[in-house]
Amino acid sequence: MARFKLAVLISGRGSNLQSLIDACADPAYPAEIALVVSNIPDVLGLERAKKAGIPTAVLSHKNFNDRESFEDALDAIIREAEPDLVCLAGFMRILTEGFVRRWPDRLINIHPSLLPAFRGLHTHERVLEAGARFAGCTIHFVRPAMDDGPIIVQAAVPVHAGDDADSLAARVLAEEHKIYPLAVRLIAEGRARVENERVIVDAATPPPGALINPAPGETA
Ligand code: GRF
């Protein structure tokens, strides 16, 4: 059976892209990456794609006078690859409503917080400042508002007493690398669909138990 085709948009390191590349390397995984697009030249993510033999494109937003003309060009490049799904993976450009509406329920994003908390940048610093006991990450369908849209998968991690933004980011990132391939699998297999702006996941078994931080054993 033909595999579900992905276009992945990046701006940098591409560790989430790598998690998708690794997942797609398994012939049993239901998706493959048809194209990687970066708006920044010479980033590590492009190297990762090339090493995996995936076609790449660089489209610098600096070469365009306005957001709309950049997005028109971006849309044309993506469409040539005929993807079933467009995955934002550390793509650091805000997309306009016009672009988002061209990919209804076919555009997903990863955000390093438990949405709808901590939208925007510097999530880990803000989690620490707020004294939250949990942090996490979210894969969601993209809507015009920033970091908004139906949630597909989330992972939660505890905040540790000695954490700084880097140690917390590393703990969250390890989970990002698990949930991006999971979300893509659910969509590719037709097991995650949007109904009334919520994602219904077929056959999702809720994880057992609750996460409590600090752990009750330590405080009793
Ligand atoms: C990740 O933390 C992702 O959640 C955020 O940007 C970062 C990208 O990292 N949107 P990478 O380029 O995938 O390594």
C-alpha cells in the first residue's frame, strides 16, 4: 500500500525531523517524507534530510517583500511534492490565516508545552517561573491563532527541583521525539480525526494512573 506522504518544514536543528526520519526508516511505518523545506539555509536539519536521501528545498523568507508572497512560494514548493500532511517541526515563521486555510486538517505542529498553557516562545523559562510541577509537549492541528488547534497527542514530564531551562528542555525534547512519530502514525492510519474542533482517536487506551509531582511516597 502507498505510504502517506509528508512534507516537513524546519528552521534549524531538526531533531524532530530526525525522529520522523527514523520512524519512516521502518518499512512497517505508514508514512514517508517526500520533502523537507527550510526557510534558513545551511541548517543541521537539511543535512539530516540529505543524509537520509530526502529531497530538500531552501526558501528564505528574506528574499520576499511580504509574508503572503513568501507563503505563495512555499505553498507551491510543498504542493509539487503532493504531500498528504504538512508537518511543522521547529519552523520559526508565523503562518498567516490564508496559508493555514489552504491545508485544512492537513497541517500539524509541535509545541514544547502542554497546550493551551504556555503558547509562544521561551516556554521552559516560563514554566519554571510559574513554578509549574509539570511541563510537556503537544502535537496539534494548526489553526490561524498561534499555537492553537485541536490536540492530537501530548506528553507530560515532571519539573525537577534543580531544573534550569536547558535541563527541562532536554527532558521535554526526549518526549517530543516520541510523540511526533506517534501523531503522524495515528493520522496516516486514519485513527485521528477532527470532529467539532476536537481530535477523536480510535482505540486510544488511556494511560493507567495519575502523575503526581512531588511523588506521594516522598511527602508522606
Ligand atoms: C522543538 O522544541 C519544537 O517543539 C519547537 O522548536 C524546537 C525544534 O527543535 N517548536 P528541532 O529543530 O526539532 O530540534
